[in-house]
Amino acid sequence: MDKFRYERPLIKKLESSMPNKFGMRTEYAPKTHIDGVAVADLISKYGSPVFVLSEKTIRSNVRKARKAFETRYPKVQFAWSYKTNYMDAVCRTFHQEGSWAEVVSGFEYDKAIHNGVEGSKIIFNGPDKSDDDLHKAISNNSIIHIDHFDEFYAIKEIATNLNITAKVAIRVNMDTGIYPMWDRFGFNFENGQAWDALNKIMRSDVMELVGLHTHIGTFMLSPNAYSVAAYKLAELAIGVREKYNHEVNYIDMGGGFASNNTLKGGYLPGVDISPSINEFAEAITSALINSNFRPDKLPLLILETGRALVDDAGFLLGSVLSNKRLSDGRRSTILDIGVNILFTSFWYDHKITPAQPFTQYTEETVLYGPLCMNIDVIREQISLPLLNKGDHVVIHNVGAYNMTQWMQFITLRPKIVMIDIDGKPHVIREGESLQNLLDVEKVPEHLEKFEL
Amino acid sequence: MNINKNIAVSDSGFVFNPTTGESYTVNPIGVEIIEMLKQEKSINEINQVLIGRYNADIVTIDKDVSDFINLLKLYSLIENQNAA
């Protein structure tokens, strides 16, 4: 006789407290396949844990975003935010879809050049641009978004020495009615700093003001804040035209659109409250079209959207290492996925589902990672089916900021696999080995030998 | 090990403890274990029954049954665990 499918025994106390009025469903619907490839096969072939990216989802996201803006505004350009995910395969997918590169360090700048992006299609943001970086960017005709006056004077000196006109914009920070206001980057709109910078640029004979840039925050849930920001940049651009008879080529609204992740402490899931790309597009393009730009002189609209285009294209697959019972009776489950490779678990309550079918029984569980560190908590509380040792789980919406902010800490960083549009998986980053780390370490001669 | 004999267990997995007034839900394998505890079967006997019925190894079953019995104890559904 065939034996029955095993499920571990469960007893759950029925609480008489108020039920959740939103009636949240538990997330036990299994995610067994990604783009037609079985999760079990991916783990069997590439190991556990493993990051998996869907090329199909990336392309679909960027096309939807372009459509959202291009149907509302005549001139739109996306620039891929390298810091969000700078795996070459990911960057090149965006470049194939027509996105320029948006970088915030010399390292990212070199990566964009290595990926074959023309210098003039690289936007160089951020507060950290060394003289060497600026020299390279000016020589390559790249667009430099000036963050502070020290950078302005460095550009002036380098461009003078090179006898090249540097293409520049300024980053503008402003009050858009949201908290916290990001005033640490760029020049402030309200206190006149932005105009100071614009006046200096317009009076310089080695700089050409080509655009205006802002980036009002991160994981923004309010499209209206973008509308305010777009009006303010338009006001600056029109002021420059009136004062200097100079038209800026573009308005760069930066990024910061929310994805479908749920921020820690959020009352409702991100998927229910994050505005759609259409709502952001409507807010920004309406503001620009309704401003005092002449209809035939509308500037190019640049968007540096990162998270909203790649987050849902990334999955992290892992396995259960053990189940334990905590002192107060709560279930805890240890995964082979730690905060060292899932940096965003510090900000989000990630959606986590099993990779195989279960019954309807679920249990409140604390999900820990494998690190021997108390901070290694993936979810403080989640309702999951009765997982056993060796069962697989899928962590959703991990495409943004994990493959760039992950740490080599205690364990080695795993492989990254991308599934192409035909459903074929490709390793796009090998798993780290001990040798990778030893290659960059050096031991002084007097420490080479020891006896125990 | 004495399970509280007053506990009412329905086939659908609803457990009621009349002493405290508290209720619980139990999955089918949990109901089986409670019924066997009522029949005063030892943990070893319970493990043997389950291994014959389900496709799991003895290590998994032993670990999960112990954990389940500890929870019954935490909920005061078992009076003592000396007979294990």
C-alpha cells in the first residue's frame, strides 16, 4: 500500500482577538516555476541559494514604462540606474531596450564604458567624482550632474586644462511636501542655491548647461510629489531661458518610484498601495506640459527609474536548513538565505512563498538566516505552510539593490542566473570561491608560519 | 505522559479544552497523535505507527512528534511527560 504524503503535526491556538479587517491571505500559494523553469531544477543545477532574474520581466517592465511616458509626452529617454543592479547582463538588457546609463561612481562609470555605452549617453550623478573621473567624463563628452560647488570648481579647472566644454546639469533638491526632504544632494531650490549654481555655470565659458536634474527621494508612494518637482524644475528652466536666452535640452526627474515590495511597518502590502508607473507618468508629464514651456520647445524628459523596473524580475531561491521552537512556543525556521545576501530584508517584509504544494495548514513562523549573528532575521513574522528541512522557498521582488549591496560576510555570495526570453537559464555571475577572496589578500612574510 | 482526558477532539481537527475554555485547530496527523496519546501509547509506539503510514523517515517523524508533544505541554493539554 502506498504511504500517505507526510505533513508535520500542527496545533494552533484559536485567538479571540479582533480579526484583521483587511482579511490578509497567507502566502502559501507555491511558486513552482519561474518563466517556465522549475524552481527545483534551478536549485538542483545551480545550488542553493541562487538568485534568478527574468529577462522577460525586465524587458516587459521597461517597455510598459516607456509606453506610459511616451504616450503622454513627445520626448522621453530612460537611463538605467547602475547602482540598482549593475550585473552586466542586466545593464545590457536595458541598453538593448534603449536606456542610457546613469552612474554614481568612477567604478560604475567604467562599467558603463565596458558595457559599450557611448560617453555622451552616460549621466554621471552623485557627490563622489574624483578629478580622474571628471577628466574621463569631460573627455568622453558625458553629462555631469553637479552635486556641490567643490565639484563645480574642479570641473571648471579640468575643462579649462583640457580645452573642452563640459556638458553639465545641476542636481536640484527641493521641498515637494514629502518627508524626509532629501537636501543632502545637489543645490536647494527654495533658498536660492540652485540659482547661484546656474548663474556660475552660465557665466563660465568652459561649461554648457544642458539640463536640470532632481531626485526627490526613494520608494516614493506619492506621484503628486513628482508633479511639484517637475513644476519647480520647469520654473528654473524657463527662468534660465528668460535670463540668459538659453534653452536646456532636458529635464531629468531621477528615480525613486516604489516597487511592489512592502516596507517594514507598512499597514498594507506594497502591491496594494504602490502607485503604478502610469500614475507617476501622468503626474510628471502633466506638470511639464502645463508649465510655461512653449509646446514646440518641450525639453527631453529623462527618467532614471531603477527599482520599479527590476525589482519584480528578481527571485532568490533557497532551502530550509532547520525548524526550531523558540522559548515562547513560536515556530522558527532557518533558511540558507541570510541578510548578507538579502540586504533589502532590512527595509522590506519580503513576500516569501514555498516552491512546492502544501495543504491549507499554516503556522506563524520567524524566518532566520544561516548566519551566527542575532541580526540575521529575514522575516520577524510570516504565516507559512509546514515546511520541512530541505524544502525550497522563493523570495520575491529582490531584483533591486541586492545584487549590488550584498556582502561577502560569513558565507560566499551565490550564483546569479538569468532566464532568457526563450526560457533558457544562463549563469551571469559565478558563485564566489575561497580562491576569489585569497586572490586579493596578502599576508606579511612574518605571519606566514605558525605552530599550535 | 497523561493527556487531559476531558479534551474534546473532533474529526475535523477542532480541539476544545473545557478546563480552560481554550480552542485549537489541529491538522489530521496531529489528531491521530492526540488520539494515540489518549490510548496511552508511548512516543515510540506513535512513531512506529506513523512511519508505517507516512512517507517520511524516522528522524523527521521523531523530531516532529517530540516538538508537537512539547507544544501540547506548553498549552497545558498534557499533564506530565514522565512516561516518555
